[in-house]
Amino acid sequence: MADEKKVCSALWDLIQTVAFLRGPSGCPWDRAQRPEDLRGSVIEEAYEVAHALTEGSPEALLEELGDLLLQVVFLARIFEERGVFTIADVAERLVDKLKRRHPHVFGDVRAETPEEVLRHWEALKAQERGHRRLSDRFRHIAPHLPALAEAWAIQRKAAQVGFDWKDWRDIAAKVREELAELEQRAEAGPEARVEEEVGDLLFAVVNLSRRLRVNPEVALKEANRKFIRRFAYIEEKLAERGLRPEQVSLEEMDRLWEEAKRREKVTTS
């Protein structure tokens, strides 16, 4: 565990630095910031942390965790200036919540598996928030979550009360069913409303990924990066011949795409 004096000193230095930046001798930009101005920064920094985790770089994670911590300290400072709460209040509230929601550690409740721990956590959270029905918990899911993450959260909460398929194969069959319905709607012509069917298909795919213990947001991010990497290979190979993608056929680009796939398999095998 980190040295207590070093942790306290470093965190206090951060808190004091932010307070100075917000003060009369500090930075005009920092002084001008309001809580609503920082919404985008909080989301962006959280994604940067997620990216660093995906990349597996401790150095990058060290940097991005600091940037995310800054958002926490900065927001707490703004509300301290308004006399609402302090960073100490934030930490105390968090410690109290952690102890309250870990009765199997700090109390006499028994929980032997991660699944049991999660059930206790969700039950305590629902009790604290006065949620009597599952739909109450749905409404408490952060509305600004990306749609994939929101679907994941909804399905996870539904599964905790038994509203779930018994086997992943059942969900895979549901995915095929939703795809067939989408195809039928699309065949009806350009006037057909396909948005609903696309949404149903995506929701089913997220449910399948949840059951297979694959985070859909992470999986899709990796698929995006893979597409960019392979398309870059297409452009590189075409450039060697003095060509650009718009100057060749789809068949030629598809041939290079398959070539990129084969090279990746050789590299990772």
C-alpha cells in the first residue's frame, strides 16, 4: 500500500493547486469554469482512461487517471466556493457508501461469490434510493450514457431479478429473429420505418455480448480500430501503385482487405 504521508501530501498539493488556479491570482480560464462547462471534459477523460486500459499502458493510465482525478477535484472546488460541499465531503460520502454496501466485509452478511456480492450491492442501492420496482432502477440509469452502455445496464439489472435467457444460444436465436425482421422491413422499401428494427437488433446483440461476458462498448471500439487499421493497409498498398481508393473497384479494395486480414492472423498466431 502507498505511504500514507506521501498520499496525503500529494492529494493536498493537488487540492491547493486547484484552489490557487481558481483564485484571484490564478488562471482566468479556470476561474471562469462552471460545473456545466465541465460535463464534456468529465466524459472525455473517462473515455481516455478506458482507452489507456484497453491499450494496457501503465504510463498512459497514470497520466489519464490524473486527468480524471483533476475533474473530481475541480468540481469539488467549485461547489466548495459556493458553500455546498467540499472534497472531504465527497471522500467521506464515498467511504461510507463502500462500507455500507459491503456488509459481507464490514458486517455479518455472507457473500461467497462475485454474483452474490453484486446482488447484495444492487439490493442495498435500490433500498437506499427507495426503488420498489425494477423499472424504478431503470429510470435511475444515467441518461447521458452511450446507448450501448445504457442497454448493457438495463439488461444487467433485468437479469438480476431473473428476467434473462437460460442459455446464450437462446439469445443468439433472438438476434437472428431480429435480423430477419429488419430484413423484412427493409425490403418493404425506402419509406419503411427501419429504425425501430435496427434498435431491436442492436439491443439483442448487446444482450448476447452481456451473456458471453463481452463488454459491447469495448468490443465495438476494437472493431472500429481494426477497420481503421485494415483500411490504412488498403490505402498504403494502393499508394505504392500511385492510386487512391476512389480510383479502384470495390473488388480490388476487398481483395486488399482480405490480404490485411490474413497478415493480421499471421502476426497474432
